[in-house]
Amino acid sequence: MKKINKKNLQQLSETVAVLTESEQKRFIGAAFYYSYEGNLLGFMGDSCEVRVVDAGTFYSLQYCNDDTCLFGSSNSLFYSDEQTQANVINYMAMELGLSNIYVGALYDKVGNLLYTSGGRTTHFGTSYTYPDGSVIYDHQYSYITINNVSDMFKNGNFYDIMCTLIHEQDHYENYNFYTHENVASEYYAYNVTIYNEYFEYASSEFQESIYSQYRYYQNLFYNMYY
Ligand SMILES: [Zn+2]
């Protein structure tokens, strides 16, 4: 057996470094490429990042797919303008049967930017108060906003975004203004966030944060109902 000494340890670490570099090279340029109008142009490799590029550039550079070519000529979703972001998000949402998704910054109740929420579903309604004091509430519509200042959006992972859309879709489709209860609603929405075909490919930081939110609401839910 070869004795390990300082010299061959050095050689070993160089080999490892070279391997790692060539491993990384295979992934450079890998992404989901969308046009500014929001159409999916194609995807390459096994990176999950959503990138934006004009169609002409994509078709002329798609076979020159490295850092200085296609990837370098494209923009991240985060640094794209809001209209482009909305185009891409709505194209992705179409796959889930959703439309008219808003893209913008979300704030908490006191006006601080929210970095940890990927999206929000807002329910809009009007209430009428009758002379006898009784109130009738009329639900008009709901809409989904994807938070373009969130960590989720900044990472721009295709699967994280799909899971976020699915989460909001659950809020959107299952809203009932007579029976709405926040804990139950979040518990169900986190359930579908985890148990859908996209979740296993989501980024590990996204998965971790979803699992911890899920456990949080699961606890509250079982304490309330059982
Ligand atoms: Zn939610």
C-alpha cells in the first residue's frame, strides 16, 4: 500500500480539484431558457435555474452552451424587468391551469419587505352592513401574487417556483369565505406543496424551509382539531 505523505496528498488534492472543475463545467450553461415574452425556448443540462434571453440569441447560441455564450448572454429572472417576470411566471402557471398571476414585492402588515414568502393569495370582497347591524360579506375575487423580492425568486429555481405556484393555487381554489381558517388553509397548502411531482426536484434550501413550515402548521392544526 502506498504510504500517504505530504507530497502525494498534495497530488491527490490536485486531482480532486481538477475533477471537480471538469464536473462543474458540465453544468455551466444549464438552465431553463425563456424569451422576454415568456415562452419556454428550451432547457439544457440539469440546472434548474430560470434564465431569460431573446429568441434570436437563444437559437444562435444554443450549441455554444457555455459560460461565455448562452448562459452569459441571458439574464436571471430576478434581474429581469417586472413585465418579463410576469410573462415567464404566467407561462409557468399556465401548466397548472392558472392565469392572471401578479408579480411584485410583498410586504408585511407594517410595511417591511417580505423575503421569506414566495407568494400570497389575496381574497377581495365587499361587506354590507344592514341597519339592524348584521353584516353580509360578498366575495368578489382572489388573486395570486408571486413575490419578486423573495429568496425563492432570487434563486430562480424552476421547481421552487412551480411548488410556490401550487401552494398559492391551493389557497386560490379552496377559498371559502364562510369557513376560511388560516391554520387549516396553510396546513393543506403546505401538504400539496410537498406532495406534488415538482417538490423532489426543488432546491434543498427550499425543501427545508417548506418542511419546517409544514411541521409548524401541522402542529397548530392538530392542536386545534384533535
Ligand atoms: Zn400559504
